[in-house]
Amino acid sequence: MSFPAQVFRILIASPSDVIVERDIAVRTMQEWNDLNAAERRLVLLPLRWETHSAPKYGERPQEIINQQVVDRCDLLVGIFWTRVGSPTGMADSGTIEELERVASEGKPVMLYFSQAKQDPDKLDLEQLAKLREFKKKTFPHALVESYSDVIEFKDKLSKQIEMQLRTLLAERAESDSEATSVRPVTDIILRFADPDKGEDVGAILMLKTKVVDVTDFESIPDFTPPKTEKKNSSVERITDVLTQSWLTNLQISDSNKNYYRQRVTALVLKEFFRPIRFWLKNRGGIGARDVYIDLNIHSNNGRIIVVSKHQLPTSLPSRSSSRSGLLGDHHPESPDELISSGSDSWNTKIEVRALQPQRELSPATELFIGTPESCDVIITAKIFADTLAQPEIQELALRIDVDKMVVQASEIVSEIILPTTEADQARDIELELGGSK
């Protein structure tokens, strides 16, 4: 999926004796992109004369490279070992001309010198002398790095590119703020939100869920109300005789026979699903109305189930069928009612009436997601608003790690659901009356 991003062009300049390092530099930038580009909206574009220049007649070869490649870069990485390269007519080598040209524009230049040993028979003494002369001129006026092998080179380059990026981004931000403190546009960003607080938690989210496999769910018995205890006094026995018949019939007819199954199902669903909440902000200077966000939730490597909040029970089931009806809360009687379905792609939406400039909010829309296997999920958002000329496309990344547990229904019924003491009974009644938290 596409996404808007700032692009930084990084020129790799070197003579021909560090071909391996040139390839490593390209791979290092590609790896950075794989890990950071979508989240940070930044892309590193490695430039090399052999891949980013085109044939042209009538001009000095190095000048053509300068126009097509060098002048377009934001940062230069120079790599040397035992050579400086071939003269261009303007400088001792194309590499030296490139870095001097970039430095004269005030752009960052990062220089790396290899200290690896070289076969004396392969040394070009004239080239080595020019390299030493170049070092002598450069060292007093630049901060340079040396490396002993390609592993050290890759490690240093990856760390120092990140440092240079921060500097470049700060300079761009300062330049933008000088031009205008708030951009006169609608600029809506979408992020994940904390399910409880509604605060921004970023564009990448990690969730942990649990699949509870109840092996003998079908063996869960129907719920029947406990029998009335025997009365001791004669008055109690007489009262019992008069009331027992109609009271017992009332209890049986009003009891929720699916109570145990609903309790087990609620436990399984609570472990299986996790909430997803979103956060919006209009960073621009123009407000937006009729904000509509089309969400596609897609997994590349697993089946996912997405449900809305009202599809899940929000309180414990009641032992009384009449109370269950009065509470109006849906209590599935089997996990399969929600978990057996599934797809690798789901669609939903968010609607916001208005989003003023610099305002942030977390819409009431709350989804719950679950999966039988660990997987990566991409949420692609297409944002529409009355002040947007065309929809904005943004992406969020979600990682779901799944633990699995196999249990027997009898274990849950006996240890979790069936109260064994008066305190347990009181606790269950309190939960039924107050709802689950």
C-alpha cells in the first residue's frame, strides 16, 4: 500500500576498490526503509552514478553525473580504502569532485576510511599517495570514521545515518516553521489510541491474546437452581409446604439453563478478543467537516475476526432468564458463535461530524480483534473530508501474539463458575447485579 513520505536522497561516492561497501551501504538503507518507512513516513533513497545517471553527449562525463545525481542529493556517504579514483580534469578523482561539490552546498558529508589490509602487490602507489594527500587535507576540516572490516562499517553507517536524519529533519522543521507556523490546509492523522484513556499511542501496536480451547464444551450441563434447604422449625415446615410447590415451579421456569455455557463462553471471548481504539488530530490550519474514514483491516498471514463492542457481552450472564432479558445484554451460548467465522480482510468505518484545527479526539467507535494464530495486521485508512481535495491514505501496523491453552469444561465449571461457599455466591450475585468491569 502507498503512503505519503519525505524522501532523503543519499549519494554513495567511492572509487572502485570498495564495491562491497557500496553494496552494503545500499542494503543498510533498504533495511532502514523496511523497518521505519511506513511508521515514520520517511524513505532513504540510495543514489549511485551507475544506477541513477543516463547517457548524454557533449559534456564532460563527471559534469553529467553532477547534474543528474550529485546536485540532487541531500547527504553524501564517501568511502575510501587504497584509491581515490580516476582524475576528471577538475579534481584528482570523480569521488573527490563529488564530495567537494556537495560540501560547498552546505550539505552533510560522511567519510569512511577502511583500515583493512591489502595485498602489497595490488597496491597502486600513485593512488595511495593521492589518498594520503587527500586525508591530510581533509582531516583538519572534517569528522571522519574508520573501520576495520565490513561488519564494523555497516554498524557505524546505520547508527550515523540515523543521527544525520535527525539533524536533517530538525532543519526542515525549522525551515517549515519559518515559512508558516500552521499550514493553511486540513492535515488529518490517524493513530491507535489507549483503549481506556483515548490518548495517542502511535502507528504501531502490539497485542497479546489467548486462545482457550475447551475440549468438551458439549458436556457442560444445563443450569438448575439449587434446592431449598430443609427447614427445622414446625412453622418453617408448614410455610415450606404451602410455598414450595409454586416457588419451585417458578424457579425452574425462570432459570437460565444456558447460564454455565454462557459463563464459559464469556471467559473464552474475554481472552480471545482485544480492543482497538483510534485517535485523530487535525494538524492543519483549516477545520474539516463530515470526516469519513474507510478502514480496511487486512492480515497477510492469518485469519482474523473483527467484532464491534455490542457483539460481546459487557456483563456476566444471569441465572434468571427473565433478568437476562431485562438487562438487554447479548450472551453467546458458544464461542463458535463469534470465533468460528473469520477472514483475512475486514472493512469498517469511522465518522466524525467536525474536526477543528489543531484539535485531537478519540472517536467512540471501538472494535475488538482476535485471531487463532499469531499474525501481522495492516490497517489501511482512506480519509475523506469536505476540505480534502482527494482522500488521504494512511497505514497502521498491528502485531498480534497468541498464546494457547487447552482446558476441560469441567475444570472451568467446577473451579470458576460453581460457587462453593456463601462468599462465592454473594460475589457472583454482586457481579450479576453490577456487571463486569
